[in-house]
Amino acid sequence: MIEIYEIDPLEDDRWLPFLENHPRATVFHSREWLCALNRTYGYRIAAFTTSGPGQPLTNAVVFCRVRSWLTGPRMVSVPFSDYCPPLVDSEEEFRSLLAPLKRACDAGVERYLEIRSGAEEAGGMARSASFCLHRIDLRPAESELLHALHGDCIRRKIARAEREGVTYEEGTSEDLLRRFYELTMLTRRRHKLPPQPICWFRNLIASMGDKLKIRLASSREGRPVAAILTIRFKATMTYKYGCSDSRFHKLGPMQLLLWRSIQEAKETGLLEFDLGRSDPANEGLLTFKDRWGSKRSTLTYLRYPAPEAQRVPGHVSLGVARSLFGLAPDALLRTAGNVLYPHVD
């Protein structure tokens, strides 16, 4: 029997060089992301590997242990990530690493395991959800990247933002975070959802350092109209969060922010710009991301045991909750986010 070892990625000295050398490592495997999750939500971080103490790491699957009185105990790889694939070289390795965790599920210690990204039914796990992922290859010249943008919906919007005097600023100051969070509140209310706790963004900033930037667009009059949050990891810049005031969409501020980010990523030698995951049902967002000259692929989330079919009452409850979120005052909406996010991952 292959022996499986549990390590702490926040403490094990082998974790950073392992990620640096592994081609499938993402920002969501990084110590910085995991540390922010631990600080904000108290999740216990663990990675499982066949590499024994004192040996270089050759494989790993990282999980957060989520302990929730509301949704039950489970292991997720990893919460609030778009994708966090197992860092393995074979299906056999993957199955070996999952074996003790599946036994814990069978014994009732964990309600389920979830892996965010993988082939359908890999490792004996069943597909639980699918999303679309958009990435832009930054290797072509900047002129080619610009030419690949949709003429009317992207290039002309960028030109209009510049013509209308939309200003751009970036950084991680508390003032920038405050304005970013105000736009986040507007956006989440528009989508009838509570916002992430502001401490999540503060902890991301503290963990990521200069790898993270808040990028803010303001109108000629100085009103914040759109903002995004990007993170660099290895050769990739990831667009993780975006928010806006819908009254100013016609000015093209989001197009300006994304293009400035792509330009910076290209100029600093990065190879890829990650536009993040999207729900397949959100045709508007899918079309918007398609228009950046990006390549669309499928993300598959895996679960063990296989998820039960969604019951109709769950949809009804969600619809009622979202209606309430759309009407709630800001203070109540923030409180709902602070209470719910540790449980929903």
C-alpha cells in the first residue's frame, strides 16, 4: 500500500519550490491565497502527498477543511478559487492520494470532497458542476492583441473611456480598497447577492503584497465607476474580482481597466491573462469574455460522494433569499456576507 502523508502548505519549506516547478500550479495553490483563507475564515489547510519527510515534493492535492454548523464538514480544493487542479502526474497517483479522504467520507467524518477542476469522473469522483474559463495568450505582439479585440464592444469602448476623461489609478491603499468595496456593494446588490467580507480583501492584500492590485476607473468628475482586482502568479495575471456602477457602463470603464491590465501583463513579460470562470448560463458574460480574443475552455468540478439531485424547494428558497438581498439596506447586506461566506465557499 502506498503511504500518504499530510503536510501543512503554510509551514512546509518544500511547498514554494514545488509550486514554482510544477506546470499546473495556480495562484489558488499559493501560500498567499491559502493564508488569506485561513486568516479570514479559519479554514484548516492541508495537502496530501506520497512524498515522505525529507524528500522533495513530487505531487500533492491541497484541501481546506471547512467546518460549518450550517452546511456540514467537508474538504474543498479550494474555497473561493476558480480552479485548483490536483498536482499529480497520473490518474493512479490521484486515486492513491484520494483514498484516505474517501474513507473519511464513507465513515461520516467528512460530508464530501470537492476538487475544483479535473476531467469528468477522475479519481473515482463524479462531476458536480461545470464552468467556462477564458484565457488570453500574451505571446503575440501588443498590436496583435489589440487587433484581436472586438471592434465595437471593446476597442471603441476603450477609446471612448479615454475620450470621456475616465481616469485610471492602481494600488492597495485603504482608500482604494474603500472605493473598490463601495462598487462591490453596488454590484452584489445588482446581482441580489451579499458581498464578500471586506476583511477577505484586506487579508488578500496583506498576503499577496505587490502581486495584487486594485485598479479603479473614475469619471471626469472623480466618481468611482468601475474597479477590478488582479493577482500575478508565475507567468499569469488573473482577473479575480470586478465591480461597477451600471449607470456608467456606456463610458467603457471596465474595458479600459482590463486593457490596461493586459498591457501591463504583456509589458512585464507574463505569458497569460486569465479572465476567470463564468457560469455557462450567463451568456452575456461569456460573450463579453469571448470578445477579448480569449480561448474558452471547460472547468469541471468533481465531488465524492456524487452530489444529490437539486430539489425544487432549494431553488425556491434561493429565489426568496436573493429577492431579500436585493432589498436589504447596506448594513444588513454586509452582515449577511460576513455570516454566510464562511459556510458557502
